[in-house]
Amino acid sequence: MPQEYEEFIRNIKTLTGIDLALYKEGQMKRRLTSLYEKRGYHSFREYHKDIQTNPEVLNEFLDRMTINVSEFYRNAKRWEVLERKILPGLLASKKKLKIWSAACSTGEEPYTLAVILSNLVPLSQIEILATDLDENVLARAELGMYPERSLNEVPEEIKRKYFEKKADFYRVDEEIKRRVTFKKQNLLADRFEQGFDLIICRNVLIYFTEEAKNLLYEKFSASLRSGGVFFVGSTEQIFTPGKYQFETIDTFFYMKK
């Protein structure tokens, strides 16, 4: 059994990029065994064979491996403001924007951004950096496959244009996927790139201490060009934006002075 499980780990990493070896072995093995027994399999080999050929089984597996709390167009009204007000303002002075989706989780946010930008500029002008600390959510993001519930807020015409339905999940269009580069990054410890026009970091800072938040606001501010915009989550209003050289330009949007 140990050898068979190790083989399963290798095969899954090749197929999805997800490294099951990063999880506690006993706990993960129990979780997966109950998952495959429920479907009537008797071994990890049988289970892997079906994961390769049955999209429904693959999606169920992915769903159990990564806790997906994100979704496309999360807080849709804010994305409307981004599309109608913020992005046109930034594009007025620059054709190609330097954009970063920080703590991007399983990729819904940067893909949403790429879709929105595609309404304003040609796809060839879109490049988005998306980072997260967790290698497994990044692997899931690069795969670009999502359960239906992740697309609850996506307009029907966008769904038809940029997503392909496979069994009970949706695959992001390859052209949109090519617009996003995923990379591992520790927000607190790692240095940030400079000169961004837009940084999005939503529903993440609530998990940090006040001290860590201050440090991150300073790092994000330094990472933006003058006139660049910082977009935060709906529970993360900055009450003293001036302290970080920001000014409020809309609810949850801040411009670097």
C-alpha cells in the first residue's frame, strides 16, 4: 500500500501539479480512501485511472484537495467600478498596464481581471502577475478548472465566451489563461516588484495583525507608481490612507499620490 500511494502521489503531481506529499500522509490517505471507496474503487491505481479519464471524478478530487473560498466576480459591484471607472482612467495614460493580483488563491480573481480587461483592450496587451504562498492553490489556479458554484456571479455571455463546460465544472479559455502568470510569493517576507499600475489584494489582510497590515500597506504603496491604484476587499477599508500615500478614489479603491 505505501508504494501504491507514493505512485499515486507522483501521478497526481504530473497530472495536476498538486503535491499531496505536502499534506500529512495519514490524514490525506484516510480522506482519499473514503473518497474512492464511496465511488466503488478498491485501490489508488483504480482511482487514478478514473481521475485521468472522468472529468467528474477529477473535479471531485480537486474540490477536496483545495478549500475554495473564492469565486469569479466576487462582490460584483466593485468589479463594475473597476471596469467602468478605474481601468479606463488608468488606460487613458498607458496602453499596457502592469498588474498584480496578490494572494490570488485558486485564480478566480486574476482570471476575472483578465476577462474584464479584454472588454477594454486587445488580449495581447494584457499581462497579469498572480501570486500566492500556497503551491497547491497555485497548481489549481494554473489548471483553470472550477465547479459551477464558483461562476455564480459570471454573466451568461462571459460564461459562453470564456469558459468551456465539462461535466459539472468549467474550464477557463486558454487565451485568458495565457494572460496570467502564477508565482509563489510570501507577502510578508519577500520583496515586491515595483512600478505597478494596479494591485489587487482582497479578503486577505483581515487575517493579519495590525502590525503586519501596516507593513503590507507600506510595501504595496512603495510597489505602486504614482497614480497607480490599490483595490482591497469589502472588509478591508483603509481608515488612514494618507499614512501610506494613498487617497480614496472610490469605496475600496485607493490611488497612490
